[in-house]
Amino acid sequence: MTEPIYDFRSDNVGGAAPEILEALVAANAGTAAPYGDDHYTRRMNERFTALFERPVTVFPLSSGTGSNSIALAALANDFGSIYCHETAHINVYECGAPEFFTGAKLVGLPGADFKLDAARLDEALSLAGRGNPTRVQPFALNLTQPTDFGTLYALDELAALCDVARRHGLRVHMDGARFANAVAALGCSPADLTWRCGVDILSLGATKNGAINAEAVVVFDDELAREIPYRMKRGGQVLSKARFVSAQLARYVADERWLERARRANAHAVALADTLTRLPGVSLVAPVQVNMLFLRMPDAAVAALDRGPFHYYKLGHDLRFVCRHDQEPEGLEALVRCVRGAIVPAADLG
């Protein structure tokens, strides 16, 4: 019998939610107009309008990098700069795609807990050389919520950053690859987390929370929305059979199940962190606020984990574990047993 593999690499390694599969099967019946001119895409827009408590325009895409790049391109000028945290996903993990789509320069700033600080952003923008033709001109602020290290911006932190951006003439993009986890953890509404704080455009990810290659660009400004179809086509991001992504996204936000899955994944990570950090030599790299935890462990524990049956990522000395909505309880228990057994002498285990 093959030994099970417990996979903590990311939340996109798991399966699709049952209702998402049902929505795909339903969308497969009959025909529909291509390229997003279909009733599934119109229904998606209606449901997102209800979700965000105001009219929005939503564009279905199949990748988070494409979603971020198209959203930033809608804000862009090709002699400009996009400000972000130095660890932001767009700055570290997208192979220059945002620069490719926008023609702009990314400017990464430091900040505690992997978040931008409003005062530091204000200072940086004040020194950016606005109006100087020898300098790139700031035009956008990127906020990753939650951050790539699983930390969260509180609503007042977001509002302060958006206020700074607005005073300096920048528009605001939110990278919400794990938007559901942020909403679930903060206990706020999607509206509170975005446009009410001052966000102009959102990349909303569903793939990591039960969908199949389903991402969305949610636009809170009609003027920005008008350009996006052209940028999507020019960038090779238009979906021929968009109904299959739109149907998933429409079903995704139709009830509370998307938030229930996110709460479950978050709770797994918080409980796992609480248990592991009680062991000697195990420490957190960042606060555990959503479904991601970054840890440092004694070498013996790392060696034990590497012997299996676990998949996870190493980022230098940091170990990354991501919990899924469909995480196996036995995998969580096995992970704890493995680390404890490598750290705590057998005599101490009783």
C-alpha cells in the first residue's frame, strides 16, 4: 500500500469545491457566445455587484499573474512607477510580468510584518521627483492582502495607505489572491476591505479556495473598466470560452461557502502554529493570521520532515506551510507527530 503524501506546499494543490464542479457541468450544456459575451459572465457581474454593494465591472481570467498585470496596466503609464512592499508577489514571483504589461518600474519598500507603512510610503513619494522629467513618475500603489507571508493589513492601515496614495496622485491596486482568507480573518465585508478604504481595482483569486483556474479583475471605476478589454486582448488574456470561468466565479460568491472554506483553512493554520510553537526550538517568522505559516525549526525536525511523507516549501531558512480548505486532519496530526518526535526525546514523550 502506498504511503499517503501530506501536501502543505500551497492551497492550489487541492481539489475543487463540489459546487464549483456542479457549476462547470451546468455551464457545459448547450452553447454560449465566446469571449465573455455570455449570460454566465453577465450573471457573474450581477453577483459581484451585490457582493461589493455597488456597481462593479468584473473580468474573468485564468491566472493570478494575468489578473495582476491587467489590473496594473489599467492604471499604468509607461514612464511611471508602481510602489509596493519589497516582498510583494508582483515584485518577487511574477517574473517581471507587471513591468512587461505596464512598461513601468516597480519600487519595493521595506516594512514590518511584510506590510507597507503609511508614513514611510508618504516619505518615499515625497522624494520621488514628481514632475521631474528625469525620474519615473509614481502612478500606482500595490497592496497584497493578505501578504505573501500571511500577514494582514487592518482596515485602518489600508485606509491610511490609500489616503497617502490619493494625496500623491496614485491609484490603488489590491492583489487579493487569497482575498477570501482576508475577509474571513478580518470579519469584514468585501466592500469594507476594498473600495470603502480607497482601492480602485482588485485582483480577486478563487483558484486557491476551491475554484479551477478562476481569477477576476474587479473594477470599481467605470473609466478604468473601459480600457481593460483592449489590454486583455493585446496581452493574450481574453478567454475564448469565458463562460467556464465566469460560471465558477458566479457560483463562488453565490453563498457563504467561499468564506466557510477560507475560515476552515485559516483555523487549520492557526491551530497548527499554536501546537508547533510550543515545541522547543520552533519559532514563527511572521504572525499567523490566515492559512499560511512560516516557521524556523531545529535541523533535526527539518531532516525528519524531508524524509516524508510531507511536501512543503523552503525559503532559505524559513519553512512555509499552507493549509487548504480540504486539508486532511490526519496530515495535520502527522506533521505535528513528526516534528515533535524529532525534537522531544522519546523519554519525554512518556
